[in-house]
Amino acid sequence: MTDDERFKKWGEWIMVIHEDVENAILSRHIRQEVAAIINANPRIQRSSAFYEWMAALYSDSGLMAVRRQLDKDAQSISLARLLNEIVAYPYVLSRERFVGLYRPELQNRAHHEFDKQVAPGANHIDPTVVQTDLDALHKKTRDVERYGTKRVAHFDEKGPKNIPTFLELDDALDLIQALWIKYLRLLLTLTYREPVWTYDWKAIFREPWIP
């Protein structure tokens, strides 16, 4: 594989990661908004299997979303594999290739952006910086990933030692999102924008569900 082909592949990977991470973030947003609806209405604050099902659904999907981004399998596309490759081939994520993503009349701006995102005057990304990102990813997601493996993907007879909280899951997703946004910028020069709902998804809660 040539360096140009590898750089192109990384750009394709970051878009696959984009879809998976954004779906997880949207699921979290929906869970938080529904929780706010419940907290604001004492009439529906009661024990309910439906609430337990919603919490379990979000928990399982969020745990698996984190686990997918830690997957090291050679056939998988994940944030961890992407960062590992950049550490191994840092010269591929070069100033020249980054600037080449911009139109000719914007190349001064491209050089300034590379200085800002990487380091002033650097020819390519520093692998130690990427390794720091990778280490932070593993540290922040360790318990979440292990629980997802031992209790969602499989049912390990030994079970996990640490059971993550919703806050720990949210923190793991926040870091994954932050790293994805960073490398989305470096590999495709794309700036992340929060998704905009094209309809009022909460409108269903303003109607009685049982006629």
C-alpha cells in the first residue's frame, strides 16, 4: 500500500467511525431528553418495566459502541486501529497531504490550520501525541469496554470486576467523540457540526399513548 493509498484509507475509516459515533451520541441525547421529560412530570415517576427496558437498551448499545471503537481485529474499522496506524506511519499524515486537501487559493489558510492542529512548522503529525491520545482512549474506556465484552457481547462466567456507571459510559463516549472530531479535521479537513433534527421527535410525548 502506498502512502497516498493509506491516507485515503484513513479518510474512509474516519467517516465509518463518524457514523457509528454519531449514532451513539444521538442515542444518548434521546435518553437524556426522555429522562428530563420523566423528571419534570411527577405523574409518570413510578416503577416501570418500560423505563428499565429503555435504560438497558441505551446501556447495551452504548457499551457496544465503545467496544467497537476499541476493536483491534484486522477486519474491523475502529478508532483504536486508526490511531495505531497513525502512530506506526506518522509521516503519512503530513503537511503536504493536509494542504493538498484545500483549494489552491486557500493553501495559506491550510498551512495555518496544520500549524494549529499539529505544530508550527511540523512536516507531519508527532506520533507521541497520537500515542497519548490512544493511551487516553484505552484508559478512559477500560472498564466500559471490559463490561461490554463480558456482559453484552458475551456472558463470561467470571464476569467483570468493575461495573461502569452511566456517567463513565458518557465520559467514554465524550472522549471518543472528541478524538473522532480531531482526526476528522486532520484527515478530511471537515469541521464537526451538531446534527439538526428535521422534525420534532418529542411530539409523540404530547399525545396520550393509550386511547
